[in-house]
Amino acid sequence: MTSINESAALGLVCEDEGLEREARRASRRSARYSAGLTTFATSLAFFLTGMDTMIVNVALPTITVDLGGDMALQQWMIDGYTLLFASLLLLAGSLSDKFGAKRMFFFGTALFGVASLLSTFAWTMLVLIVGRCLMGVAAALILPASMALINEANPDPRRRAFALGLWGAGSASASAFGPLFGGLLTPIHWSLIFAVNVPFCLIVLALAPKVAPSPTRAISFDWLGQALALIGLASLVAGVIEIGSLGISSPVTLAMLAVGIAALVLFVLAQAKVRHPMVPLNLFRNDGMRISLIVGFIMIFNWFGMVFISTLFLQSEQGMSPFAAGLVFIPSAVVMVVTNVFSGQVINSMGTRFTVSIGLIAMAVGFLAAVLVSAPMPAWVIAVALSVVGLGGALVTPALSGLVLVSVEQRQAGIASAVFNTFRQVGGAIGVVATFMPSLDGSLRAVFVAAAVLLVAAFAYARLRWAE
């Protein structure tokens, strides 16, 4: 017979086990809650950084009337953001790994809010340019840190795929909503296109206590690599930007491109020699990383070129107002958001290879189908083409982002994310410039055909590498 003391001891053991199980369940609930808030915060911040790439173009004539400024200052007001965003991503990735993704993400968000306020109340064009440049710096800090935060908060691959889908929805919808918000807010006052960022930044910052801390790593700072990368990327992007205004044969353009290419070649050589490289070259030995970089570059090159030339065509050729032209992008924005939300399920059930392949095929079909319509291309055809291309892109982006994260060690998540997004940002800058042609209708069709050809090439490359 069991004694009273033994029964009591057995009851205490069962009670302890029950408390331990409840504690584990509470810990899992807390981790899921924190991961959900992390995904929401990073997706919202990613949306803001993408939207500010596109929103300013619509407001430029109104801003010029109020603040003045010659063509050079106007160009810097737009391109200062893009230039610093793209050229500082590698540095930001290193800082994210060294000081922690959470710290850099929320610092970047705070800086983005402050720079938006400065731009809102800018009293001269020069002040507005400074504000836009600071926003570019902040965006560079946010992007690689946001991807690393999602990786840290979602160690389970299935949950990570879903989170990356939501994160990708922020970026995917930004380029479509940017022209729309610009057309809606500019008639009220141009400053609202910057003021609208501030409440969103405050929402993200309010979530900081709920986001789990990020690990910091004792990484030696590669000063030579940082300098060469900054000079190379800044010169290359600036040269690409100048093609649109000065032309490819301009001595200034050629000098910038030459300096950029030379600095990046020296950067690669230096990374192979230094003891603690900023970008370890073994990142590029992985097939998954190479596929992500090449396909990501081609995809964003095509998307930015399509959005830019479509906006010009709708307003210049079709005579649509900025707001009406922005409405053409609404269907694609809705399609991309919905597809991104469900992309994680597609990736988990069908695999990364299938998701990337079907996404690239959808994008190519969207481009080619629009070209078959007789000139001038109607607005509804552009809306449908944007939606089909957006659907494909919304499948590919989260899949590639996940492929980057599983292709490297977790301690390299920040710099790997930075390399991936640097390729995408440079691809976007080149994509916009590549659309400049004498005829807008001819340019629109040429861009669509070239995009389809490049996407087929990207599909073939990805399938070939996976087959090997």
C-alpha cells in the first residue's frame, strides 16, 4: 500500500510537471507573439523604405514651384535617397551583424522618422535634399536588419517562409502604392508625402520592447573593404543615374562608371586577401546564394523599369492625371499583397524550386501578353500586365529571401541579406534608366519584351544550377 508521504510526493511531482508544461506552453506563446510583432514591424518599415523610392516623382513639379531649384537639385532630391540607400547596404549589413539586428533596425526606423520630419518642414530645396539623403541612410540600416530579425524570430523554416511572405508584401505593394499616395496627397500639400511616414515610424518604434533582443558578434571591422564598397557602389549607382540626364557618352557618366567598376574590382580582390573580410567570398560559392542574387537582380530590374515607364506612358501618352495613373496600380498592389500572404504556404508545400520557377514563368507571360495588344496600349492592359507580373514577383521574392537565409550560417544573416538587397537596389536603379527611349509607346513595348527575355534567361539559369 502506498503511504501518505509517497502519495503526497507523487502529487507534488505531477504538479511540478504540470507547471513545467504550462511554463513551456507560455514560453512558446510568448515567442510566437514576439515573432508576429517582429514580422509586422519589419514589414511596415520595409513598406516605407520601398514607397519612398516611388512617391516623390509625382510631387516633383509642385515641390519645385514652392522651393525652387534647378534641374540638378531636383535630380538630387530624387536620387539622393536611392544613391545612399543602395551604396550603404553592405556597411549596414556588417553593422547589423556586429551590433545586433534589433538595435540597427530600430535606430534606422527612428532616423527615418526624423528625416521625414525634416523633409516635411523643409524651407529650401537644399534642406529637402539633406532630409532625403538621411532617409536613404536610414533605409539602408533598416533593410538587412529587418531580414535578419525575421530569421532570428522564426527558427522554424515553415514559419519563416510565412513571415517572409508578409515581409515581402510590404515591399511588393510599396512600388504600386507609392504613385497612388503621391497623386492623392500632393494636391493637398506636397509635404504630406513625407509627413505620412512619421505615424508609421512611431508605430514600429512602439513595438521595440516586444521584439526579442538580437545577438551581437565580435566582428573585426574591415575598413578597406568598407571604403572600397562605399566608393564603388556610390560611383556605380551615381553613374547609372546620370545616364538618364547626361547620357551614356558623357565624360562625367563614364568617369563615375569607371571609378565604380574599378573600386568594386579592388573590393573583391581585397576581400580575398584581408583576414576578416566585410563580405566573405565563400558566400558566393553556394548555389542557392548565386541563384538568389542573379534572379533577384533580374526580377527587380524588370519590375522597376515596368513601373517607371508605365507611369510615364499613362500620364504623357494617355493624358491621365497622377492620381488616375496611380489607380492603374491598385489591382497589382492587391494581387501582390494577397499572393505574398499565401506564398509561404506555396513554398512549404511545393518547395522553393517550384515556387521560383512558376513565379518567373508568370512574370514572363505577363510581359509578353501585353505586347500582343495593338498600339497604343490601353490602361486596362497595363493594369492586367502589372497584376500578372506582380503575382509572379510576389511568389519569387519570399522564396529567394528564404533561400538566402538558409544558404548561409545564421551569424552571416545580416551581411548575406545586405548583399542580396544590394543586388536588388542596383538592379532597380539600372532598370529605371534602361527605360529611356525616344518613343514612350515603343519604349514600353521594348521594355516588356526585354523583361520577358531576361526572365526566361533567369528561369533557365536557376533550373540549370538546381539540376547540377
